[in-house]
Amino acid sequence: MVTTQQLGQFGVWQGYSAFTPESVRELEQLGYGTVWLGASPAAEWEGYEQLLAGSDTITVATSIVNVWATPAERAAETYHRLDDKFPGRFLLGIGAGHRENDADYTKPYDALVNYLDALDAAEVPKQGRALAALGPRVAKLAGDRTAGPLPYLTVPEHTASVRELLGPDTTLAVEHKVVFDTDAERARATARQTLGFYLGLTNYTSNLRRFGFGDGDLTAPGSDRFVDAVAAHGTVEQIADQLVAHLKAGANHVAPQILGADPLPALRALAPVLAERLG
């Protein structure tokens, strides 16, 4: 099972198909503790083993396996196969996706509970799995039944609220978007190419409304205030400060998602600055 220490304080989030064994090995060498495989990889994806075999210590985590698309029994089989071969290096992140995208999206809380029950029956340990969570009810479920919640598209104020809800012992791993550009208008334009999709998803917009964002911020293409809050940009030092703000708010781990460009040059530049921030 994966521990908070094994995650490291910084990871990397990107679509699962964009990772290669070579890029994961370089990220490991740069000091990133975890790669988060986004865009709903299937439990049977053959790349898991390739990424783990091509590296030595980095954690490979799903963000997330969609509970509507992958039966819990198959997810459990994948977890056990990988944990047997690469002990403590695979974290099974699961989630219920989006009401707008999943035709069978009914009673998602009950579906998550049932899925976790099935993972229990298949002996996937609590610390071997994590749960995508935004609102307090699912965040509490994540704290009770998994290693912890995986918030996505949030702000440090949300991070602080989840930490207060769950107490000090739950792992809290947060994604945050980054545009590696010092031109603010150009950076916002790049961010909006991705953010527009999420402005059409009520789970994200409802969560952001709890932290002071209103119709003027969350109506496409999104206000500058909204974009600046959820997509760090500027100098490498300014970007690092915005990522570290989640740690100061109570996160154990922050995973930048680089938008608009090949992520590796940005992650190379960020790595020593993030390490310096950690002292």
C-alpha cells in the first residue's frame, strides 16, 4: 500500500496516454513523487506495468478509474497484480465522473459506497486506494474508506476546508493547473482552452461557488479572477508559490498539470524551485 511519504509532496498530473516509461523515469529523477494518470484509464490498461517497470521508486496512481466504466472486481485484480510485482508503488484512484458525461450517473454516492464495499471484499486495502472528492459528503467518505480525497480544479480555501473536515491523519492530494507563461493574457487564453470544459460540469462549478465564485466568474469563458485562481502562471517562482499555497492550506501532496505545451520543460524548471520551497 502507498504511504503519504511515498507520494512525495509534489507529483505530476496528465492524461494517462501521454506518459511514457522514459518520461516517468525522468520525473522520478527530478524528484517528483507520483505520476497521476488522468483521463479515466481503464483497469486493464497495459501501460501501468510499463511505467512501473521503467522506474524505480515513483508512485503510479490513477486519477481516476471511473466506477461506471470499470467493475470493482477488475480494478481489484489490477491493484493486486501491480502491488504484488511493485509493492507500495500503485495507488488505485477511483471516482464517479460527471453527471453530464455518464448516462448512468444516478445516486453516485451510493455507487461509490457499493464500489468500496466490493474493493473491501476483494481485499484492496484502505491505504491502497483514494477517491475523487469535492463536496464534504464524498470527502468524508474518502477519509473514512480510502487513503484520502483527490480534489481536482480547486483553490487553497477548499483544501483548507477539507483538511479541517477530515483532521490531520488523512492523505490529501490536490491537482492544480499550470501554464508556463509570464504573459498573463496569453496564459489565460491557454488556460481557457481547457477550463471551458469544466465550466459546463456542475460538480466543479457548485464546489467553486462555495468559495466565493459566482455567475460572473463561472460563465464561459470564465473571469480572469477564476482563471488566475485555478491555473497558476507567471514566473517559475510565482507558479511554485501558488502550488505551495495548497501545502500551507493542509494538503500533503500537490500535482501540477501543465497546460498548453510539452510538460517536461516546465517540470524540469519547476523541480528545483519546488525543492527550494520545501527547504
